[in-house]
Amino acid sequence: MKKTISITETDHTGQVRPSTGSDVLQPDKLKVLLVVSRYFSTEQWGYIMPLGTLYVSSALKRSEVAYVYTLNLNHTEGDCYTLLKDTIENHGIDVIGIGGISGQFQEIAPLFRMAKEINPLIITLAGGGLITSDAENAMKALETVDYGVIGEGEITVPELIEALTRRLPVDPIPGLIYLKEGNYHRTPPRPDIQDLDSLPFPDYLSFDYDKYLATNGEVENGIRYSPVAIIGGRSCKYNCTFCFHPSGSKYRQRSLDSIFKEIDFLTRHFNINYIALREELFASDSKRVLDFCERVRTYSFTWSIQLRVDSVTQEITDALKASNCRYIFLGIESADNHILHSMRKHITIGQVEKALALTIGSGLDTRSTLILGDENETTESFYRTLRWWQKNKKFSSISLDMIIAFPGSTLYKNACKSGKIKDPVRFLKEGCPVINLSRYISNEAFSDLVSEVSRNNGISYQIGNYQK
């Protein structure tokens, strides 16, 4: 008897969707399992769906070089090992792929070890910021990963799967890292994808996306607002010291037509009441924001936007308010101009206060974060920011947090060079803990400052010391 499975096809929007028919399983295609890790978040918002994995899933399905299976461990009961074992063995999985960011290492790494225990011959594939930020150290820390994808994966992954299927060399494929003759070998860099409109939409019809919407988000007045994230652009032209952008070095935007086609797809298939527009520089072109506001007014959902404080104007805040904008996320980071300069934010506290006055004056709900512990942080600048936060938090939702030297960021690179992070592999394995990055604050005083932040925000921190 011939075994059959459902294949996928692509509709006119570029979205991959299940076929209504069955087709004979072709023995020359590999079976690829893409997994969303189980996140152990205790926050009210639950977890954020990793859209990078969903983009790769759609691209891989559209390429038709493999049979693609998906598994979201957040909405399936049972322990992860049993769920992986059942899926791998029942479907004869050849390749398992998992993506994520460095802060999710402790959720991702065990899954690769489990996969190799279940089937030592399975090919393991890792991607996302976890690999892109510091590829060789990430591969060393993961230990059981065969191939790492550096940068955007929508082209790299299908090319890799096709090469593995046809038993071709993978050296010519840009954007990979793997063990070769005892050393980690990197292929040439993958150029940034310039035409973002050419990509299929994320694979929303897989990964239990409907369950994700039903269980995530905030509940207000008995209504759950689950954020449907839409990526309107990739990378950033700024280079803040605490940031790392795994999606390339050049800032690129999608067209509004492409964004609204995706929105229309989502509203046809799901009960959407909140769109979260994820693009850090959306307002770098004010006309783009105003055009978006005009077009989105015809929809019934609320939405949110990320803005730099130096792009906030009265015209923009008025347009946002008139278009049912739910939140504005502003990047503040510090209330001390010296620290803002050190962070390379290219803003001042005066611009921050002007932007807050405009957004609050327009009746918009504004959310932002202050992160303490920059390289040039002093006890004085720390308490200056803390006092500013205590004064202004009643007017706007401003969270307080400690800065983290995430792999790939300037802070991380400097900490590795200076010896503050002596063992990058250990740092990653231990979940990228908070460390004292300041040139002016002693470790003892730093611990006291961390305790001060903990008392104010109710979060306990793991403090690492990699100087010993």
C-alpha cells in the first residue's frame, strides 16, 4: 500500500496553505520537522510566537523540496521528550529545525539533545538570533547541532535541504556554519533579502496559531487582546550598543500593500482584535505612518506601533489616535543624557519628555522601558534614571529593567574583549545573566543596585560573574 500525506500549495497572496487532496509520498524528499520550543514564561503575556520559524516554514513549503511537519510544544500536553519521540518516529523525520534568540537557549538546547537521543542519525538544524549573533560559540554551546543558519533563513534552509537530499556539498550555500574536519566552518555570508514582498507570509495555518491567539495576551474588561505580530521591516539603521539585529545589516521595508494583504489573510482565517506592528523604524517616513493610519481605520481591530521618540509629532499622534491605535511603544532606555549618548541612542531626555507629552496629550497609551547598567553607568546616573522613572511612571506605563549583554551586541563584544565575559559558551548556557558592565561601579555596589531594581519592579535577577 502506498503511504500518502497532505502536501501544501500557495495561494495568490503567497501564503502557504494545506492542500485539500492527498498525494503519493515521494521517497526522494526529506521529512523536516520545525519546532516551536516550550517557553516557561510566567509573564501575563505568555510567550511570543517566533515568526522567523513561521517564515522559514512557509518558504520551505513553497520550495517543495521537502515534506514539512510542524510542532508547537506550548499547546500540546505531555513532556517534550515523549512528544518529540512520537512525532519523529511516527513520521520518520529526517531533519529537525528549531530557531530562537540567545535568551531562549535553555529552552532550545535540550530539544536538540533529545532529538539525537531518539534518533542519532537525525540531522539537527538551528537558526535565528541564537546562531547569527555569535555563531561558533552558539554551536559549541548547543553541542548536538549539525548545521547553523546565519542570518535570514528563507533562502538558506530550502537550499540546504535540497543539497542534503541530493547529497551535494553544502560549502557553496551561503549563510551556514557546521563542523568540518574538527573545526567550525562558515560558508560565505548570505546577502540580505532585498525584496521582502517576495516572501510568503508566515505559516499561520500551522504551529497551533489559533490556540496561541486563544491563550496569549492581556485580558481587559473580559476581552483577551492577543497580539498578532506583523513584521513590516527588517534590521535597523541605528546601532544601539545593547541591540543585535539578526535579520541583516541593512534596513528594508515591506510595501503597505504587502502588509495589508497579510492583514486581510489573517482576518479571513482568525478572530483578530489586536495587530502588533513590529518594525522599529516604521515612522522614519512620516508619510508611511499616515498612509497606514488612513488604511487601517477601515478595520475593526486595535493595533500598536513601535516609535523612536525623535519621530513623534503632533500630526502622527493625532493620526494614531484616530485610527484605533492601542499602544505606542517608545524606546527610552535611560533618563540620563550621558548614558543615552553612551548607548548610541541618538536622542535626549528632552526629546523623550516631548514625545511622552505628545502621546499622552493625544490620549494614547504609551509603553516603554528603562534599562540600567550601561558601560558608562555611574551610581549618580543610575539614581537619576530611577528618580525620573518614579516621577513619570504614573503618567505612562514605563517598566524598569537591567541591561543584558546579549550575544552580537556591542556590549557583549566589549564584555568579551575586556574579560567581563571570559567564557562566552558558559555565559550562553547559563541563560545570558545580568553582569556588571559598568566601568565605574564596583561589583559589590552593582549587586546593591540590582537589588534596588528588583525591589521596584518585582523581578529577581540571576547575577553572573565571569571575571573569575
